[in-house]
Amino acid sequence: AVFDAVDFDAHEGVHFFDDPKTGLRAIIAIHSTHLGPAAGGSRYWTYASDDAAVTDALRLSRGMSYKNAMAELPMGGGKAVILKTAAPKNDAYLETFGRAVDSLGGRYVTAEDVGISDADMVVVSRQTRHVSGLPVAGGAAGGNPGPSTAEGVFRGMRAAVKHKLGRDGFAGVHVAIQGLGSVGYALAGKLAAAGAKLTVADIDEARAAKAAAEFAGRHVPVDEIMAVEADVLSPCALGATLNATSIEALNVAIVAGAANNQLATPADGARVHARGILYAPDYVINAGGIINVATEYLGSGDAEAVTKLIAKIEGRLADIFVESDRTGTPTDVVADRMAQKLIGR
Ligand code: NAI
């Protein structure tokens, strides 16, 4: 079924790991190593079926190829999906995953993603050096990518607000944030500090309530956040939230958030465009984390160098928005074309 999957896009390799001893089941998809080792995080999640897990690995790894290319990193694209089961995610389990990563000999470099912490990555790193996103000393590049991703989303959102609303900065701009995890929470803090008005939601309601109290915003049930009337919707939970139904219900001028693969299908980019809503392509705006961990892995700079690279996200998105206006092409298509050119496809 892999070769026929709609999301199979001449991936260089799709690797399956099954360890009866620890119960680890993982898929590592390598989309492209054209620009360098395939880099992308590890997602630990419950999937409805094995096929759904494969689809996620295929989509996420291709997204990483595009993301790394657009972030100007000398890295290809890959992603690991760890199928969450009743098996405990203990040291033996994570070390087995580390050996799986190591077996690919550096063609794939892992990091955290949803469900995997930097402490988990430390355990993974006992078995392979092809790990980034480990905790680091102050001033160095690397560590938990969440705050860097939030910084990139903040910058990218600012470019969108400028382009679409003609406003400099966030004073009085209303942002609805879906998901207050490692990225969403940090983003909420930055936006609040910049004067934005916030509406937030999380399936963990206590977390949403805490963020609302801390950042003087309001919190709403998860099934309401996508249709909240605001200037910006920022999807920072899981992907595929933008579909025909949810797009119809959007009540914002801009969609700009961290979640990977926000568009459920390619047609949804055109739908958002047709509604006159400005969409910041996910893999361009959420590259801050990978910029941070790649700089650490490559040993190519310190925290200051990372900040400079992340700052470029703002101008890159502004270019995409201008090109989209000029050609009448949805922003996701503009970004894909730029990325494909960079990875030689
Ligand atoms: P996280 O796991 O720390 O947080 C996700 C949050 O979303 C959790 O608080 C969870 O309770 C909440 N959530 C889940 N489903 C929800 C729903 N239906 N409605 C509302 N809230 C919901 O994950 P993290 O690291 O903050 O990442 C968020 C998104 O950004 C993910 O899609 C991830 O792939 C993407 N991303 C993260 C990067 C990073 O550096 N951590 C880098 C690039 C993308």
C-alpha cells in the first residue's frame, strides 16, 4: 500500500521497526537527502491504523524536505512516527528507538516532536549520535525547539499582519491560538507581551485556563476555536485542521500557526485563498525549531546565529505573500514551487 499511497512521492526510503521485546513500533520515512542528511522530529502518537501512521510519516517527511530547504539549511527531509500503544515509553523502549535511528547510519537525524520530550531524546542519544534537540547550556544553539518555533511563528505572523492588515506589530491584534503546548504557550507569551488580544483553546482545559489567566485572554472550548472571530487564527495543535467545513467557518483574515500539514488536502490551500484569507505556509513559518536543532547538530553557530536565521522567516513569508498576490496563486503553492526547485524535483 505504501507505493500506491497518495502521499508517496518518490521517498528515498520508508523504514519499519518492530521490537516485540519493548513493544516499540516505529516508521522512519526519508523523503530526500538532496541537500543533506534527512532531518525531522519523532512523533509519538495514537493512530487509528497502521496505514494512518504511514500516511503521517510520508506527509511529515516531505514537509521536512520543503521546510529545511526553505529555511536554507544544508539538510534533507525525514520524519519518525512512533506508534503509541500500551507499551511503556521507558528507557529500554527509547533506546531501541535510538538503535533504529542509528541503523540508518546518519541518513536520518532525529529530534523531538509531539509526544517526545528533550529528556526522551537524551535517552535516545545513548544509542545514536544522530540526534539533535538535546538540552544545552545557555548561549548555545539547540535544546527544546519549541521556543524557537514560537519565535519564528511570531515573526511570520507579524509579516502576515503587515501584509494583510497593513499594521506594524501586534498592538490590539486579536489572535486565536489552538493548542498551548511547547509552541503555543510560548507564542501566547510573546503575543501578549507585544500587545495582542488572545483567545485560546486546548483539549487540556486546565492548560487553556492557565494561559488565559496568565496572558489576560479568554479561553473557549476546543470545538469553537477554529470559528472564533479574530484577526488571526494560529493552529498550534495537530495537522489537517483546515478542511472544506472548517475553512467555510473561519472568521479571520489570516491563518498563521506552527502545526505541520495544516491543510487537510491540497485543495484546501485554494479554498483558503478563495475566501481571501492569507495563509502562512506551515513549513515556512514553523522552521524556527529545526533551524535551532540543525544549527546545534551541524555545530554551525550559537544562539545568536540561530536568532538571525529565524529572523529571516519574516522576509521569506513577505516574499511569498507578494508572489501570491502577483500571480493569483495560493501561498502554499507558491511555497511548494520554491521548495521543489531547491531540492531538485
Ligand atoms: P505539544 O505536544 O507540546 O502541544 C500540543 C498541544 O495541543 C497540547 O497542549 C495538546 O493538549 C493540544 N491539543 C491537541 N489536540 C488539540 C485540539 N484538537 N484542540 C486544541 N488543542 C489540542 O506540541 P508542540 O511542540 O507545541 O507542537 C505543536 C504543533 O506544532 C504540532 O503540530 C507540531 O508538529 C508543530 N511543530 C512543532 C515544532 C516544535 O518545535 N515543537 C516545530 C514545528 C512544528
